[in-house]
Amino acid sequence: MPDQPRTDHPPHPTEHQVLDPATGEVVATVAATTLEQVDTAVVRATVAQARWAAAAPADRARLLRRFAAVVDAHTEELARLEVSEAGHTIGNARWEAGNVRDLLDYSAGGVERLTGRQIPVAGGLDITLLEPLGVVGVIAPWNFPMPIAAWGTAPALAAGNAVLLKPAETTPLTALRLAELALEAGLPEHLFQVLPGAGPVAGNALVEHPGVAKIVFTGSTRIGKQIMARSAGLVKHVTLELGGKSPNIVFADSDLALAAATAPMAFLDNSGQDCCARTRILVQREVHERFLELLAPAVESVVVGDPSDEKTQMGPLISAVQLERVRSYVPDGAAGIRGSAPDGPGFWFPPTVLTDQDAGAPVATDEVFGPVAVVLPFDDEEDAVRQANATEYGLAGSIWTRDVGRALRVSRAVAAGNLSVNSHSSVRYGTPFGGYKQSGLGRELGPDALAAFTETKNVFISTEA
């Protein structure tokens, strides 16, 4: 995942310019949240949360469904904002707005099903209650600013909490609009607030504020570790969704043509700025050359260009800084397969698959966060698992084989939180998402998402008094 801003910057600006990644032009200027404004937001959220938690579950669910309906009515507007601030293709951006709507609906359905348990004990009745944490801070990244903001916000609200959302400096526009739509839908004032600004100011203030009970952070492993350390002083709840270097494992017995045809968008979606990107393509040695022959036209045919064009499959990188980072991972003269990208203004890099790198090269071990993948050969099932696990990350991966037994064995052996067999799917709002090792801590989405925003209280009632 991308880094949030460093903590050793000089004095921070009072406002941030939002650039269109496709053109480099300024599309908006947004005021940066101050430390004092964070304090005020926490106080207001605390009051709003107490009232929200006291409301009837059916009423909370009804308001969340209304919020989903309002988002649905503004899908195109939200999608266009995502295109302008993040450079996403319009098709992807529409899906992302729809994902916010669907997650709000899904979370609303859990409000009245967030139940405790009755546990058999001697001498009385023992029950558990799931109670909201209070105020939750959600720190969202720039790579998927709209849906990932909702991953924390929707279940937290459904569980009875208030939410303070800190979007990335480069992509605050959809977050700000969602907060306006929440008020339009009838959610109480101050229950869901957006605090744009610098990570070392607004982000750190949320992490270190005693009135914030939990932090949900999506970003780089480096910053995630810092947040975890800062939260420790207050024994604060954290959910961390961090980096990835996901394998795409292709066995000789797979549908090789399909595996090759789908491999490009498995690492080029969102211009490779995806923690689940399958950037290590591991191919069984006996079909390695044939796979490359099939892969080349698939990579070269990817349409890179104006993200607002319906035919575009890949847009620009988010910024000039990210563009230079990606370039640094591709050695001059490296052999590989390359697509094309526009010249001129904007932050463009072509689809690139390197074929002459070894498994220890930086491009094969680091999270590049751009449209760059490597193809590495493996010998057998054991070697495939060894290479797949030879990373500090463990977020996602794909396994291509027609052998059901092998699919299950490799799925059990690969240390990753989200695996797909004969596909590249990682994220569904109804299934859990999260990583092993340094890819994160905790799980988002799925049927248990609301419970992650609660405390369990045990109550024993004596029948013998």
C-alpha cells in the first residue's frame, strides 16, 4: 500500500491542491484540518455517538439504507470525482461508487443481527453484549479513496459508532462529498465527519487522541507500524491493511491461454496501485516460454489513456512522485514485455512485464505500486509454494490449475489472507479481507465486520440470590 505522508516534514500547509493525475492540472483546493479542529471534531463526534448508539437498531438500519440510496442516486457524480482526483478509469470509478452503496446496504442488514450469546453456567444466566467502541478514526489511502473509506465507515456506523474519516491529501473530494450525502440522507450531524489534511497533523492527532477508540488504517507497512506503536500507549484498537507482493501461480496443467489473457489486468488494474496486484507471476518451467508467448499480446493490447474514456483500461499514476518511484524499479535495458502510454502532461507509465530479473531483485521483492510485474519460473508444487511465501507480505494471490487437489493443497500452503483459484478476485463486501505477516492486522468486510467495531461485555445474572 502507499505511504501516508512522512512525520518529519517542515511546517504543513493550511490547504492542499488536488491534481488531476491525467493532466497535472489543479482541480480543487481543500483546507487542511488543524489540531484544534481534530479536538473539536472528537468532542462533537462523542456527543453524536452517544445519541446514535441509543437509537433503536431498526432506525439506525433505516438511515444507513437511506444513505445507500442517496449514494446510488449520485453514483455518476461520485465516479466523475474519483476520475478527476485519482485518475481511475470511469468504469472502475462507477464500480467503486456502487461498492460504497452496496457496503452501506450490507452493513445496514447487520445492525439488527449484531447479537450476543447466552452461555450455559451454573447458578444463573450468563449473556454477552456487543457494545460500540465510541469514536472510530478511519485513515484512508489515495489508491482507492472512496471504497476503502467505506470499508471502515459503513460497519463502524452500523455497530453504533461515530466516524472521523481522514482521507489522503491527494484524494479528499469523494470523502467530502460522501459526508454531505450522509447529512442529506438524514444521518445525525457530526456522526460522520471528514478531516482532510496532512497525515502528520490530522492523522497523527486521531491516532494519539484519547477520545478515539479505534484506528482503521490502509497504507504502507512502514506507516502502519508507526500507527501500531503510537496506538500502544493508549492500548487502542487497530485494524491495519498494509502492503502486498502477491503471487500469480500458473501450473502447467492450467488453462494457459486464460491464465495469460487475465494476467495483465491482475497487476494493471488501477495502474498497479493496488495492494492485491499480482506482480509476481510464477510460471511452471515447462510452460514458461509458451506462457510468455501468450502473455505478450495481452499486455501490448491494454488500452492506456484518458480515464474518462469508456474504452480505457488503465489510467495514469497518482502523482509525479509515484511515477519516479515506479521508474526507479525498471533497470535500463531490462528485457521484458511493454505496452504503450500517452506522452505529454500527466503521470503515465506503460504496462511492463520484466522477464530477465531474478527472485531477489528489488522489483521482485518490493511493493512497486505501479504497472510493473516480473515473471519467474518454478519447478514443482513445492518450489511454487516456497517462492510464493518468500516475502514479508501475505495479502493475496492466484492459483491456476485444473487439479482440484493441488488447488486445495497450495491454497492451504500459501501464507496469504485472500486467494483465488483460476481467477483474480480478492475483494467482495460480503467476505473477509485482510493479510498475513506484514500485510496487516485484523479483517475488514464480510459477516464479522460489525463485530470488529464492538467490545464484548459479559453479564452474569444470579438465579440464586
